[in-house]
Amino acid sequence: MEIYRNVLLIMKYEITVTVDTNDADYATKVTSITQEDIDKLIPLFKAIKNFKPYTVKINDINWDHSHNYPYGDSLREDLGEKSPAELYDFDAEIFEIFEEEYIPCCDEYGFHTIISVWIAPEQEKTVFI
């Protein structure tokens, strides 16, 4: 925020989230975001960026998991895959904000990987089609 001649200027931002729903089938959502939500979500984004694949053993079979945010039916708990809440140690409120407001809606299968998250100043846009 910046004060200019006794006028409070509030910066507006937009967030662009791209996810992989199934082997490079991408979905993207662009949404306005408040500074308050940015401040809450940045630690989650940093944790997702630092995700490391892991292996679990079930019935003498090793299952490798490389999805950084298995969501919806893409989450394979039957194969020992961890949910976002298990992968990243944050309050439920953080996941609710991110999932309810900013992730793209996907088909009934959800998505498995967050490809990118961009935050930038909001700008006027002209829609042609």
C-alpha cells in the first residue's frame, strides 16, 4: 500500500494457477487475490515448490509418488499417496482458501500436480472472443 497526497492506494493483484489433471492436460484459473490471502498462501507455495517425491511400501510393493498436490479423485490413498494436508503442515484454513478460491475447477477426477502459480499486479484487459 502506498499513500499519495492523503489518498490510500491499494494494490490489486491476480493469481494464475495452472494444474496438471492427467498427463499434461492442463487447467488454468486467473483470479483476483487480496494481499491478505497472498500473505497466507506464500508459505504453502514455497512448500509445494520444495516438494520431494517419496516412496511407500504396501504389501511388499514399492509405490513411487511424484505428485505435489493430489486433489480430488487423483489422490490415490489406496497406494499410500499423501493428501496435500499430509504433505504440507499447514492449518486447514490455508487449504480451504487455496482450494475454494484459487485452484482451477477440473473434471470429476481432480488434478495431481500444481504446475505453476503466478501473482502479478492486476491490469485492465480487453476481451475479444
